Amino acid sequence: MPKPGGRLRLVDVAERAGVSLATASRALAGRDGVSEAVADRVRQVSRELGYVANPYARTLAGGATSTVGLVVHQVDDPYFSEIAGGVIQIADEQGLLVQICHSGRDPDRELRQLRHLIAQRVGIIVIAGSGYDDPRVEAEARGELATYQRLGGRVAVIGRHSLGVDAVLPDNEAGGRALGEHLLTLGHRRIAVAAATGGLTTVIDRLAGLADALRRHGLSLDELPVVQTDFTRDGGRVAAERILREHPDSTAIVALNDSMAIGVLATLRAQRVAVPERMSVVGFNDVSVAADLAPGLTTVRLPMTGMGRMALELALRPRSKRPRRRRTGQALVVRDSTAPPPG
């Protein structure tokens, strides 16, 4: 252990944690090759000794570095591609580089990526994608980001409720309500939902909006089949197959993002289910290809590129005493994938 007043070294953390210097280094950098239990012990020791600040505090103390770390759920999802485009636009204007990480909607993987970005001394972190409804899942990320901000790092998130940082918040509940009202006004009552597993707050909020629209028409979400699969195009295919097999009298499918809606449309086309004559389909986000599908997809438009720009603009501003919140607005875009139910 160092003498009082002496400079704390990584080897001091390793000795206190009972691990090798290499293991301590990998654990604090968030790299693979260290068990989660050992990594947790090393991080706990580093916090107790005050070492955790040292790998990046010297850089951050003088201001942001030239790199922005962007963490997205699904790098090949157009929703996140368009958000990334907005982040990159602002980064280019500011002379910053953007490093993109992909979490696959795995909170443990996301946490490892955050720690890796911090260890790499990025000056700004932007996280795009839904939060999780279990507060315990979010607690570790919130703690890492709080320490990072105290040392000068800048953070903004998109679609996250509870990380205690500046946030751009899509109007998911209002959008879910708009989709429900649209289908109900057309006369649909046998509505099925293609949702996602994993306790995502985005899904919860969109379902809450749909539930509110149903209540206004004397119906309940509990009466609807809600099929939970992956929040992807393949997940939409699987959901549509189950809906057709288990709920063949459905006349409309609400897909809670456009990627799922594209998968739903592919399955309906493969099974020769006419859209919208036999089955109406709606999505959420209005990704760039939604208008070019056959039929064009009725969906809720979010300003995805603008959301990316807004998030990085927030992160570049001086930190405020309280986290700032920016709502995005939303708009229902009606295209050819919806019509009154058959008969």
C-alpha cells in the first residue's frame, strides 16, 4: 500500500484486491478475460482507494477529449442508424470523432462497454435506446456515469428515464395512444400486438399509450394478444406467425417498432395475407424505408436524426445542477398499410 500522501498506483489496487496487475488492468478497462465477480471486487477496491478516477481524470479535468462514445442497442436497426447520423453531424461540426458500440439490448454488455469507453478516456458518452424497468439493472450504469461526470465527463441519453443525466425522451406513450386511436377509429377491435421481451421501458410506455386509447373505447389491453419476441425484424416475423396461428381472427397488428413491422409484413406477404384488406399493420418510429415498403407503413414518426443531434448538443453544454429533459414530439403518419377491418 502507498504511504500516506503518496501517489496511488494500479499495483496497489491489485494487491489489495488479491489479483495480478494484468487482471486489475483488464477489470478496470472493462475488457474480457476477467470473471464478473473478480471485476466487481477490483472496481470496489479501486473506489475505496480512490483510484478509479486516475485512469481518465487527468484527461477529463482539462475538458472533453476529441472522442464521443455512442452506445446503441442495435447497430443495424435503421432507428439507431438515423440517431447515429444526427450525433455524427454535430460531432463533425465540432471536430469530434464518434466511436459506436453495440449492446444488443443486454444491460450487462452495455455496462461493460461504458466502462471500456471510460477507460479509453472518451470525453463524451451518449447512450441511445430503451432503459430497463428493473431499477437494479440500471443502478450500476447510473453509478458509473455519476462518477464519470464528477470527474468532468459529459453524458446524454436518448430514451432513458432513470440514469440521472441529461436526456432526450421520445413521446412513446403519446405515440402508442395515436396508433390505438387510429386503428379503433377505423373500426378494428380484434387487435394483436407484436411487442418485445426484456422489460424495456420503451415497450412499457408504448403499451401504456395503446392501453389508454383502448380504455377510451371501452376496451382493455388485457383482452388483446400481446406476443413478446425480439425487438427486431426477425422478432416481427416470429410474432406474426404466432398471431396468425393462435389468433387467426385478428384484423390488425400493432408492431411496437418499425423493424418488427417490417418482419410482420414479410410474414403476411409470405402467407398471402392481404395488407390492408385482410390485416392492417402499424409500426413505430418512421424509419427512412417505411414509406418505400409495399404497402407503405402507417407508423408514428419520431425525429430520430434530430434526437441524435439534440443529445450531443446537450452533452456539449455546461452541466446543469439538475438533469435536463427534452421531449421530442411525435406524429402519426398514415399510409397504405391500414384500412377498415374486412366485412
